[in-house]
Amino acid sequence: TERFKEGPLLFKPTYKYDDDCDVYDTGKKMRVPSYTDRILYKPGQCILKYYNRREHRFSDHRPVLAIFECEVKKTNKELKSQIHKEALQQIQSKI
């Protein structure tokens, strides 16, 4: 059995960009672009629905996003409500 799996790499490498632009490293080191930001998961517990990079420029990396569909056997309703509320607050603060 596989311990961990990764979705297909159907996006450009996520590292190393020049500051605040879409150009790979042009500095002295001229680093080769690479896939340093990855998301691994255990097969069978969740189904990967989406795996791609985001185009934010706040770092020399591009963040990676994965969306999973998972079966949950037991839910802590209070904690779920709190997490949902915090997530909505974070989303609203970025609008």
C-alpha cells in the first residue's frame, strides 16, 4: 500500500521567483525552478478534487492549493462551527 500520494503536477514549478513578479530567479545564483511546495495525502481516506498552484506574489514561492472530498465519521459540532466562523472572517477580511 502507498503511504502517501500526490496529485499530478500539471502546473509550473513553484520556486524560485524574483520578488513580486512572474520571472524565475535572475539573481547571482540563477536557481533552477523546482517543485518545493507540495501537498501529500493518504489514498483511500480522501479523494483529491483539485491540485494546482496559486498565483500570489507575496514570496519567492507560489503557494499550492488542494481540495479534497473526505468522509467524516464523527463531527465535533462546536469546533466545526468555530472553524467555519473563523474561515468566513478570514475570507471577509481579504475582500
